[in-house]
Amino acid sequence: MANTEVMNLKAALEAKRLELAAQLSRRIRELTIEDGQHDPFDWIQSMSDRDEIAVMLNQFSSTLADVERSLRAINENSYGNCVCVRCREQFEAGEEEGSVPQWDGPRAA
């Protein structure tokens, strides 16, 4: 990847990280349940809403972790270097044959 592409990617990832952090913060505030809910139907609806928010929080957190992992890889100059077993085996096979292995594309470390 060219240096300008990496810098553009880094800027996009940093913007996404800020967006996700803001969404997480907003959703966490929505998790509160009011103590005055004596109606069982209101309480059930509130619990259902909490469950939906918890699922969203999990998704946002997972995506945020991926973004941070990618940013860390960029900062360590290892972004795009796949270390999975399949790619490593393909790389080693190419070294033995003296050829360049076929890559599916860049991957985050």
C-alpha cells in the first residue's frame, strides 16, 4: 500500500473510532431503567429495549476493537501483513519454489 493510501486509511479509521466511541457513549446512557415503572408491560418493554441496546453495544464494541487493531497495525507498520496459517504456508511454498505467492489482498494484523 502506498504511503498516501495508508495515511488516508488511518484518517478514515480514526474518524470511525470517534464515531463509534460517541455511539457507544450515547447508547450506554440509554440503558438506565426508571425506578417508577410499576406497570408490568412498561417494565417488559423497557427490558426489551435494554436487550436491543445491549446487542448494539456489543456490535459497536466489536467494530471499535477491529478499528483499534487496524490502527495499531498501521502504527507498527504491519498493516496488510497477514499472519494466518494459510497465507504463511502459501508464502513458504512460494519461497521454496522461487516464485511469488498469490495473495487475496491486504489484511489487518
